[in-house]
Amino acid sequence: MLVTISIIILVVLIFYGYTSQKKFGILPDEISKSKIDKSKNFRNGAFQNLTYTPDLAEGVTYYDLLKDFFFTKKERLKPIDSLPSIKTDLFNIPKEQNVFVWFGHSSYFLQVDGKKFLIDPVFSGNASPIPGTMKSFKGADIYTPDDIPEIDYLIITHDHWDHLDYETIIALKPKIDKIICGLGVGSHLRYWGFKNEIFETDWYDQTNFGDGFTITTTPARHFSGRTFKRNQSLWASFVLNTPSKKIFIGGDSGYDTHFAKIGNLYGPFDLAILENGQYNWKWKYIHTLPEETVKAAKGLKAKSFIPVHSSKFALAMHSWDTPLKEVNSISKKENLNIITPLIGQSVLIDSILLKGNYEEWWKKVN
């Protein structure tokens, strides 16, 4: 009995010590709390989605997920070959060019009307607090923090590990000017030593940065948390207005009526960047299925859209290339202008608004 108790105490101490590391972040500080307390989206001690959002679909249990994970034959979760990519020199993009560059998963760079935006950068090669457990695919990590120029606006959609990466953020700290995020996320950043101007925003808050640039924080249907205590910070999408463009920056989200509402309020959009990957019908309320990603693009009234949240980490049980195959096929049938660049490829936003014609590169990867 004494040995058993000693082992339990040791495990608890090790767990507590490990989760006390800075990379796990912090619960909302006083600055965040002062704003969270005023939010109608924070109720019963946690942020809430606009509609009822269970973790799992009806009739599904966590036992079912464990059974699938351990006993169901897996699809090809990771590519055998290295993913093809192009290394764009981000330091020398002409200032007059409006450009999108994807880094795999949900990390990407935008230069629009002379301003540089960085969204959810993850360059550490891992999407988990435990090193080596959710490693990036071969060829998906061609960029490092050293390849990133000075950034005018860093946008963080939510605080999950595959979107807010401690190692990457710390390395990028000297290069970042302003930061835009949901309520509570700023606490992590301040805890990590950021002295920047941090705009912590609630859904439908609009921030005017002058010179024709505004960012409106809009809803998503998801959840948050870096430890077991969930939904203490807000998950979000964003509407970026510049002097010449209107862009929807979608974080992780299950499908719901908020896409059409955002489209009616702020659309039509020149470009929508939408989650498509790491989904399963068993957790359909927190991640869109491919047909729902297409419905979201239509609801947003997007002239063009780029699917992200794939091709870097295996966080679901579908084959690594299924998200791109499915959403591309459905989009073509719906006559939607889908853009599917290689990782690192420079996408000229002005030209894709005419008609995108991108190679189905995943078909050439084993």
C-alpha cells in the first residue's frame, strides 16, 4: 500500500512539474479578466459557443474514439515521400504585391497593401506539449523563425498547441509589432514576456488601425485550452479590411450559421482562408467536414478560398491527403474558385481573384 501511494504521489508531482512549464501558458490575468467579465460570451465560468456544441456527435463516446485509435486500421496518416514545397524569400517581396504564403497546417503569411500579417505560426515541428508525439510531415517545415521578416500584425485565432506555439512565438518576439487575439489569449503572451500592444478582442469587436486597415473579430465554433481546464480564452475568426481587399481569416470551427451571418454583415470577401482537415464525423461540431468547408465559403460569399489545417500534422484518422482531395473535388462541382498552393508558394492575391488554376500537387506524393 505504501509503495502504491508513493508511486501515485510521484506521478502527480512529475505531472504537476511538467505542466508548470512556461510553455503551458497561464489562466487569464487581471488585464484579461477585466475584459472577460464584460463579455456576454463568457458564462458559467467558461466561454460558450453561439449554439450548443458537444465535443462528440450524437451516440459517440470517448471509448469509441479510443477503440478507433488503437484497434481500427488506419489510413495513410502521413505521406511516405517528403512534401513538395517552394521557399519564397519573404524579405524581398515587392511592397506593392499582395501575397499569401502558406506554411502548412494553419500557419500563413499575408502581405496586403504594404502591411505584413502572420497568422498562427508553428515552426517547432511539433503540435503537442510532449516533444516528438505530433511531429510535422517530412518537407512541411522548410521555414523557420529566421525566414520571417518584421511583422506588422500577428493574429492568433486561439490558444491550442497547433496554433499557438511557444517556441515559435518566443523566437519571433523581436520581429512582431501589434498582436490581435481573442479574450484571454493575451495573458499567455504577457506571461511569456511580450510587451507589445496586444488587442484582446471579443466577437464582433472592430479594431481600427488607421490608413484603411481594420480587423473585426468574429465567431467560430470550437473550444480552447492548453491544459485540462478548457474555454478560459476565446477562439475566433477575423475579418481583415485593407484599403483594397476584404479577407476572411478563419480559425478552427465547426459548421454553423455564423459563416452566413459574417458573409451578410461583412462580405462578399475577396479571399477566405478556411479550415479543412483534422476532421471526423464523430467530432463534426468542432471541425468542418469538406462539404461544410465549401458551404462556409459560399455563405461567406467568397470570390476565392484557400483550404488550410492540413498537410503538416496527423491530428485525425483520415489519410493525410483526403482533406485536399475531398474539398477540391466538391469545390470544382460547385464551381467555386479554390486555391491549393504548395507549402511556401507565393500566391498573388490580385491574380487569383480572376480565376485560380493550381496544381493538384498531393496526387504526386506517396
